[in-house]
Amino acid sequence: MTMSTGAGFRARRIGPGRPVAARGQPPALRGRDGGAAGAMPERRAGPAIFLDKDGTLLADVPYNVNPDRMRFAPGARAGLARLARLGLPLIVISNQPGVALGKFGIDDLQPMRRKLEAMFLEAGASMLDFCFCPHHPQGVHPAYTKICDCRKPAPGLLCGAAGRHGIDIVASWFIGDILDDVEAGRRAGCHTLLLDNGNETEWRGSEWRRPDHVAADLDEASLWLVHGGALRHAGALP
Ligand SMILES: [Mg+2]
Ligand SMILES: [Zn+2]
């Protein structure tokens, strides 16, 4: 599900059959001119930066939808401000199983989304979209109790957002604080960056759960993305 801000971004759809990317891409964002030769210009897609919410952007308060309790995670405000200056679409990708589990109603996500938008603006950033999965396999709300393809580590939210906004997912990055984020990103075809900030506790490993890079917080992650040259290569920097 999505709550688009419609913040002036011209959506360009890409085909529904777009294949999931092969792995082994270099850890760099490909440029807007990096599409297939002969592609029509209007179908060229640029990269985005996808961001997990709880524990990545915000200090993790379980099942919180109260705007008054929303705070930036350490380093997140500075990191978001740095990412914002790149001019790439910023999209939040969040599991919200509290809907299925009866912790809150789906409408309770609206004030939370508005506060998140305000926090982006406060950091000089703009949230293009807030994409969330309301499902859980062991929920209590029948409409949302299911095995879905959008609950991370499944890639559905990322693939859906990329399709809606015409984003080149292979050139994009997903930043999260647990290995389920990494797996979702890799399954979608993104590059992945793990914030090793203590929120991952199980460390169940697999080929899908190896990030391209690890940073301590969003501040350090944003510095690495910029100074690693990935974003400059994408033409996102002068
Ligand atoms: Mg998280
Ligand atoms: Zn779902």
C-alpha cells in the first residue's frame, strides 16, 4: 500500500514484466543515461534511495503511530539532510504489521505519515512516497492476515514503488537496520546498505542477506554514498 505525497514527481511507469535484476552489479548508482541503448528517453528511469522507517529514520518505538513519540534515530536527521541535497527521490518502505495484529487501525497511519513528511521537511528533504505492508501471517484482523508479497523480506513494496514512480531499481539503494531489509532490497534488485546499530539481533545469514555496505548510522551511510562516488557517478552530484 502506498500513501503518495504527489510532491511534484512526474511518475513514469515501467512495464509490469520488468525482470528482477541479477546480482553482481558494481556498488554504484548507474546514471540516468545508463539505460539500454536505444531506449526511448521518456522511458529512462533514474535511481532512488529507499529508506526503512523504524530503527533507520526513526528511533524504534514498537507499534508506535503516535506522532508525539516520533524522533529521528541517531544520525538520521543529518543523514537525511545530506541525502536530500542529492535530489534523488526518497521513498520510505515500512512493515506495519500492527494493522494486522490489531495494535492500531490502518487510518492511524495517516497522522504518522504526516509527521514523517514534516520531519523530512525539517531536515530539508521531501518524502516522495510512504509504502507500507499492513499484513501479518498471524494477525487478528481478517482482512490483513495473510502471507503477502510485500512484507519485508519480500520485495513487493520496493518493486511496486519502483514501478509506480518509474525508478531504476537496479541503480537504487535500500538502507535499513536489519537483514530482512537487506534481503528485500536484494530480492528487488537494489544495492543494499545495512545500518549496524544494534537492531539486528538474529543475524540469520544467506546469500540474500549480505549487504553491499555497512555503516553505523544514516549519517555515516550518507557520507559513504556520496564520497564513495556512487551518487556522483549517477549524475546526482555536480
Ligand atoms: Mg527497521
Ligand atoms: Zn504485505
